[in-house]
Amino acid sequence: MKKALVIAIIFCTALSCKSIKKLRYIYVPKMDVREVIARKEKIDSARNPAYKFLISRDLGKYRIEMSDVLVKDIIPSSNIDYNFCIIVGVPHEKGEVQCYIYARDFYGKEDIETLARLTKGKSRVNAVGDFGRFFTLLDETYMKIEILNAIVTIVEE
């Protein structure tokens, strides 16, 4: 009985909030940027605002994945939870999709060490993060996507 109690305490301790948060990165399904663009086009063509909301909310259940993308810029963040933002461009048939990536490391802290090693226009990265939102600015890009809590790995410096 004592062994079972000790095992239960160890198990509960291992599954603390931080441990569950770390496991989330492994078990959440991933989605490519092209699939996100398809969902955005569904949102734009829908007339029912409740349907639009459901599609947007569903995107929050996925981790957005980008492979071997070029870093266009590293800028100060407009998001109050982060200090810096990486801007990458993903080519699409209808125009360039800009992704604003806010990076965190595996422990939940902003990944400034990785960001400091990036070079504008030269570095290539892989990134996986949570969908934040779609937004627009007055420029030539087709679409802008915000990616939060991203894990960024450098492919080429």
C-alpha cells in the first residue's frame, strides 16, 4: 500500500502543470502553412460569422509548422509578452504570406539566444508554434499570420 502511495505521489508530481505544457508540444497535431491559408480562404468566403468563429477557433487546436524558411527580418515585438519577433516569408500562388514568429524555448522563456544568432536575409529556420491570428497591414503581402510560442531551430546561418 505504501509503495502504491509513493508511486501515485511521484506520478502526480511528474504531471505538474509544466510537464503537461511540455507534453503538449509533442501530442498536438501539426498543420502546414498552406492548410492555414486554405482555412483563411474558407473564413473569407463564409457569410455566417459563427461559422467564421468556429474555423478560427479550430485553428487554435493545431501547431503551425514551417520548414526551411528565410528570415526576412528580426524586429522589436508589438506583442507585450515577447521582446522580439522574426518575420519570415512563405511563397504562395496568390502572393507572399508573411509569418510573424514569436519564439519560446522548451522551458517557456523567450528564446533570445537563438534569435541573436539569426541574420536578416541569410538565416534559414524551421519553426513550429501556436496559431495566433490573421492580420492585415497596408502593403503588398497576400496574408499575415501570427505564430506564438514557437520553437525555432536554425537550419542555415
